[in-house]
Amino acid sequence: MPDDNPCTLTLENGTHYDLSSLASAKADYETIISGTSYKLNVCRGVVSEVWKLDDPDSTGGFAHRDSGDFSLGQVNTTLHISPSTHEPMLYLQNGSACPLNSGEYASTVIRFICSPEDFDAGKPTLVAALPPLDSGNPCHFFFEWKTHVACKTNPKAELKSHHLIGFGAFVFIILAWFIGHTAYNRFVLQKRGMDVFPIPRITRQLPSLMPTASAPSSSSKKPRWGIGRRSQRGYSNVRADDNDEGEGFAGRFSLEDDEDDVGGPSGGDARELGGDTEAWRGQRGQSSSNHDTQGNKPGAHQGLVDV
């Protein structure tokens, strides 16, 4: 269907034709057949001087004849599609009156052929006429015009192709950068492993979920309950024998093992520990003698607390 713009045509599938660039304000396009000069213009009137034509500004083409210039048709800016070749066509109608039939007027059909190798505008070629040229009085003309301007375009397809080209260029740049940096790290910096690849590494320290151990202060130290290993081991020598009901708590508490541990400390601590032990034993013996003097039976149970 024709577009609002002159000499353009867009099909339903997006195929687009634009012949407006063929409009020439400097000179007409000319072809000479059998000594007769034919001049045409596209989408505008001819710019050459004409002879014996009533309305030269609206003349789209003419032929030089001895009796006067012959109009090939009036200016037309509406393109059509050839039903057989699907190429753009331009119709010029209402030209000069036909010599053999005064009630009929000259007309011209121009079929534009896509020719990418023709980088210039090209020029029309007369391929047929009715009546034939040999008769000397042709009235209907058929031209072919090879030019690169007649090649179809597709704006939507071109837009997609431009997007694909842009995306391909972006991917190529990224790959070139990645490969270049990888080669530089491998062969110049002599890196190995994952360090070869230029991959950004994000290091982030997460807060510790466990409290940090700190050295105990002097005020938080536990008091010493004894000397030597006794202060560290506590009541490690208390033997909990549930079946020993006869001896009680005093029978479970013994310093026999502690005497062995006394050998660990040296100097004054060992002597002090030995003295404390002897004093405790002496007190125990004295208490036993006192109880014997008071009439207690020997061999009776003697606890830490008098009952």
C-alpha cells in the first residue's frame, strides 16, 4: 500500500521501497532509441526545455519529435508492486493525445529493477511500445530502470540486525578483554590456577559468632585453697565409695595420695605441707588418747565431728 511520503511504498510484511532519491532537479534521465530522445524524471516534473507542450511543470516525461515534444504522461508519486516480479512500478498517465486515436492519451509504465552493482542512479531503457516503434506513432511505452535505489529494505529487520550486530560487538569486546588479560597473567605475570583468570574477587569479613577469648584479669582469678597440687586438683582424693558405710566421710577422706603429690612441690611448699600433715596427725593422736582417757573403747569410730 502507498505511503504518505512521495515515491515510497511499505508492504504488509515490512518490505519498504523508497525512490524519492531519484528525483533530480538538475537534469532529466535520457535514453535514445532509433534516433529519438526520451527524457524522464521521477516524482517531479521534467527540468528540460520542452516545445509545444501545454503544461510542462506537470509533465513526467516526453519524447522529442519533429512535430513537437510528445508528453509520455503526467507526474505521479504513487508506487505500485509488479504482480509478476514483485518490483516497484510507476505509472504516468494522461500524456499527449495519441496520433492514431485522438480520444486516447499516452501512458508510460516504468518498472524499477534492483541492481546493487549500479551504485549510481542508473537510467531508463525503453523495452516495448504500442503501436510498435516501427510504425512511427507509438502511444504507450514500457521502460525498465536498473538502479540500487530500487532495492527493497526492511526497517524492522534492519533494526533487529543492528541490535544483533551491537550485541555481537559487545560480546567480542568482552571476550577479547578476558582472553587478553588471561594471557597476560599466564605468560607475563606467571600466575597459576584461578589467579590466571581476571575474575573479580570480593572478600568480606563476617562478624564472629563466638566470643573472643581474652586473658583473665587479676581480679577474676580464683582464690587459692591450698598449696601444691592440692589447690589445682581440689578434692581429687575424695573417694566416693557408697558401700563403705562403716567408715563414713572420715574414712573416705585420706591424705595418703596427697603425700605422694607432696613430692611434686619443692622447697618451702613441700616442708610446709609436710608440717601441716604431721600437725594433723599429732592432733589426731592426741584426740584419740583423750578419748581413751575418758573411757571410750579403743577401736571405736572417730569422726571429724564429735557426736
